[in-house]
Amino acid sequence: MLLVPEGALRLKGAASEIIALIDGQRSVEAIATLLQQKHTATDSSQIAAEVKQFLEKLHARSVLLYND
């Protein structure tokens, strides 16, 4: 569960893993790389695209601010 100004977002699947890796120091690419190392059976380009898409959705809702 991620609390946001409008309420809360229920995190499912990889979303909670991505949020857990956000530390203010890692880049989007570094987060994708860590997930790729953990989920070797999944195509690395798919993981990178999903991480970027998820973070962009949070950014669009002003839940997360980042520089890509």
C-alpha cells in the first residue's frame, strides 16, 4: 500500500518491488537492472519498459518526482 495525497494505491506484483528499490540514489536504469538480475527468466527489455512505464504513471499523478 502506498499512501498518496488523494488516498492510497494498492501495489501488486512488481510494483511493490520497484517501490522498495527507490532510494533517491538509484537511477531508473539501475532499478531495472536489479530487477533483471532477480527475474532472469523475463526478457530484460520488457522489465526495463515496465519499470519506466510504472514510474511515469506515478510521476504523472505527482506521486513521484524524478529525472530520467
